[in-house]
Amino acid sequence: RKSLRQAPPSTRSLEVNGEVAAVWRKIGEALAGFPDVEVSAKAESISSYEVIFSQETFLISVQANGTKSKIIAVGIDGSASDSAAAAVLIARFKPLF
């Protein structure tokens, strides 16, 4: 009988160095370079991009976190996203910072 191993928890946020406006711009440049991601809206005033990725729509948002910034995935309804697609996309930003 095989034991089922749980997958490690997905990353739904990423803490990075940099102030919010600079991180938001960098994320936007990265999103534009991902052929499988569609940016359907952007809102600099709330440091967010609405994206469609893996047939899911959610927000990628940048928030101040002390002296750093935090990149998070947020559902369209405003709640923290627990989607696997959001976790995959957030992970793509790690090498940029």
C-alpha cells in the first residue's frame, strides 16, 4: 500500500527588496514578457495587475511590508487567492529579485 505524500505548500506571496512603485513596474515588465499571461487591467493607484493565467483571473498586487515589498495574489473578490495558478505565477517572480 502506497502512502500519499502531500505536496509542499504553494507560494501565494513573495517578500522582495524594493519600494512598492519600483516593484510594481518590474512586475509589469515581467508580466509583459510571459507569453502565457494576459494582463487584462492595471491599476497603479493600488499597485495591482489583473491577469488571466491558466484559465483563471486574479490580481497580482504589491504591498508595502516594512522596508520591503510583498507581492501577493488576490482573488477578484478581494480575498487572498489560494489558486495553484496564482502560486505558479508568483513563483516566477523570485528570480527577478
